[in-house]
Amino acid sequence: MENMDIESFFVCPLCRGNLSRKDQILSCSGCSRDFGRNRSIRDFRTVFKDPSTGWSAEAFDLAYEEYDQGVGFKDRKTYAASEGIPIAADEYLESEKELKIKNFVRGQKPLRMLDLGCGSGWFSFEMSERSPETVIYGIDVSVYKASVFRDQIISRNLENKLVSAAANGENLPFPDAFFEIVVMDEVIEHLLEPNKTLKEAMRVIKPSGYLLITTPSRFMTKFWKLSAIIPTFLKRLCKGEPLSRENKRDLHENLFHPSELKSMIRESGFDIEKWERVIFLPHESYLQFIPSFLLKIMIFKARLTGKIPFLKFLGLHHYIILRKTR
């Protein structure tokens, strides 16, 4: 079991120096940087915006708060219900991606793992249920999401099992070789510097440890968006919705070609242990408008497609298992 004083494990995200506590401030003994609380959580962020790319931590906070509309925490089922995602579709999506991660974590029985880009923590809670012996640290660039996660941790009396903080993936507030597993579920495409984050993951993972990544396929995402133009137009027309929607918040989504991902992985030093394409359906936002009988046929065909090797390229997401062997 992890030390109850969970803050004693944090280090300075800039120089890796030890942190001493004075009131609500953690001060670095190496570079003298101070880290306080923001919305009740530790804020270890070191980068807040990048004018050259438009990346902004504040944009994530504003977008999430606008979307949640005061609801705060949503588990998987609550999210699916609020988005109108059919139960059968959600069960298929979960079995193709998140369940694979949870089963892998349970099989490895790590002492500590990191949910990098944890959001409000619903997936961390699910992984904790599958692997109760594991202490899970969750970090997110959104102070709002990380604070929602922390509130849930406290309300469930799980302070000795789950930890939440705000931080950049490019500068992690953890010592070297601290985790057996790091998970980045739909995160790498939103990072300011994915190359640097992969190297940071390499640093904080123990020898023979794992990094699990899921990220959308650039080719299939563009394919489904193009295919859905007419159905989306008709749906909005029938419902009286605006025919075009402006993206109010730029959440910096940069989908990668497999060759780009492989190049970054090689540079970071990880070995590729497994690389799959998963989920052979369009994005879940389209599935709520499909009749039940047709959706069942689509799911049957999706499961069948996933078993045919030469059709694997049609998967909507990459599921990648990397290992630190050096």
C-alpha cells in the first residue's frame, strides 16, 4: 500500500528537486520554484499557452466547464446517456478499447500507475476497481477536470488509492522510474509537445514497465467526417439546429499518421510490443441517430471486420502497447 502522505512523492516538474511544504505551498529545494493549490488541487503546470500553435491550458478549462454545465463528474454510463449513445454501441466501444487497457493493468498488477490526461477520473476509478492493489495517480492540464476528480476521490474516501493533480505531460512532477505503467487514453493528439511527453513517460516508467496509448486514426477520422456530412446536415435541418457550428474552443487536436507516431516512439526509446487498430464503427457522436436494428447489424459487422487481418486498417483508433527495455 502507498504511503498515506501522497504529497511526499511529488518532485519539482522542472528540476526534479525535492519539495518542502510550508502551509499550502510546496517549495523546490533545487530551483526555489513554488507550487500552490488551484481549486483545491496541486498545480504543477509549467506551460499555460503557446502563441505559435494556439495551444492553451485555459481553453481546455473553459471548454470543459461550458460542456459540463455544472454537472461535474460523469462516469462512462452517465456520459453515454447524456450524449444519447445507445447502450449496445457503448458496450462495443468499451470492449474494444478501455476494457483492453483495464485487463492489461489487472494482469500486470502494478504498484503504481499514472493516468496521464485523466480528465475527471472516470477511467481511473474503473481501473482501480479492476486492479485494487494499484495506487493510481491522475494528472491533467485542466485544473477544472482534475479538481472534479479530486472531489470524487474525497467523496468516495479513496485518498490512499487515487491521487489527482494538475500538470503538463511535458514536465511530470514525479521522480525517475516511479511507475510500472503509464496510460495515455486519447491524449497524445492534444499535447503541445508529444515528443517531449513520450520522453517524460520514459523517464518516470520503471525498467520493463509499459506505456499504453490510444489515439484516433487520422485516415478513418477524416473518412467518417466526410461520410457523415449529408446525414449530419439532414439531422440538423430536421431538428432545427444551426446548419454549421463554430468551434468555440480550440482544444488543439493533432491526429498523427502511423509513421509520425512510430518516429516519435523510436526517438523516445520505447519498444513497440503491440499495435492494433480497434473500433470499426464511426465516432460515437453519430451512433445516436441510427435505428436500433441497423445499429445491431453494424456492430455485428464491426466485430467481424476486426477479426479480418487485411481489414484492420479500417479501425477508428490505434491501441498501442510500448515497453521500456533500455
